[in-house]
Amino acid sequence: MKTEKLFNLISGITLIAIGAVVLAGNVFLSTKAWKLWPLIILLAGIGLTLPGFFGFWRRGFGSFFIPGIPVLTTGAILLYASLTDNWDVWAVAWTLEVLALALGFALAAFFMRVPGLAVPAFIVGINGLMLAFCAMTGLWESWAILWPIEFLAVGLGLLALGIANGSAGVKTAASILFTIAGGGFFISTFISAFNKGILKFAVPVMLLLTGVLLTATFLMNRSPEMPTIAAEQPSAQDV
């Protein structure tokens, strides 16, 4: 019953806000208030996001972050583009939608206390960062040498899951993916040597990062030393 009342309250407030914006736009249309129309989407995003913060009490509510954050981001970008007439911003801003989805998964994992959602959060997030890098620099060909980042992304997600669950097996799977990524970056290092600019340094940096992650995963997987055989076997006096 409390859940239903909370949902009705949030839905009601959201609809009131949207109705007020639409009414204001119709009344003050001559003053170009219609440019505020993206506020409808922005408020809808807020309405979808708000229930997620109650995930500590109702775990299912945390899932609202997954659609809510992207809708909220869309509304913010549209509002900026509408007010400034700079619709070309979408040439780069679309990558924020991917990052928003990753943030939605991360917040859902935290508020719902579901570590498994960290896996898609890392995969989508790292791909989003890569897409943003390419969109801002125009270096779309960088995928040809930065492809091992996909293994790195999955490995990071599994590492976070393994740490949260205390699972040595999941950490081992992460270390395997880090090893594959490291091998890929090692090969890409020689290819990047023939490139100029930022790619010449990006690949070696990723290789160093992968090495650090692989070493850290190995150290976290170290088990305490096994007792010696002499210590385990009963002595003649004990018999």
C-alpha cells in the first residue's frame, strides 16, 4: 500500500509539472516560451528517476534509474539545444545517452544492492567513453587498435562483481579477460607506433592500465599459505 501511494504521489507531481509547462507554453506562445517544450521530457525524466532513490527501502524501485537517467539526459540536451538553437550539439551529445544508461545501471546496482548490474554498467560505460572520445576527436579509426577495450570492460565488470560477492572464481574470470586485453594492447602498441597524435600514447597507457589491473586481481586472489604437512599430521605423542 505504501508503495502504491508513493508511486501515485510521484506520478501526480510529475503530471502537474508537465501540465503547468504545457499551459505556460500555450499562454505565452508569442514570447517564444514554446522553446521550453523539452521541459516536458526533462520533468518526465525526473519523475522516472525519483522512485529510484527509494530503492534502499524498496529494492525494485532502483530499476527506475535505468530508463530515468537517459530520459533525464535527453531532456537536458533538448532544452539546451532548443534555447540556444544549437541543434548541432547532438553530433557529440548523443554519446551522453550511452553514458547516462551506464550511470543508470550503476545507480540501480547500488540502490537495489544487485552487484550483477555492475557488469553492464562497466560495459556500456567504457564503450560510452570510447564513443565520446571518437565523437570529439573524429578518430573513429582508433577502434582498429583499441578493440581490446571490450575485454577490459567486461573484465572490470566481473572484477567489481567478484569483489562484491567475494567470489574467487569471478575474479579469476576477470583476470583471464585482463590477460586477453593485455595481449591485444601489446599487439596494438606496435601498430600505434606508426600513428601520430594521441593514439600513439593512448594504447601504451591502456597497456599499463591493464597490467595494473591484472596485477591487482592476482594479489586479491592470493590465498593464505597452506599449513605444512608436518603440522597437519598428528605426532606420535598425540596418538
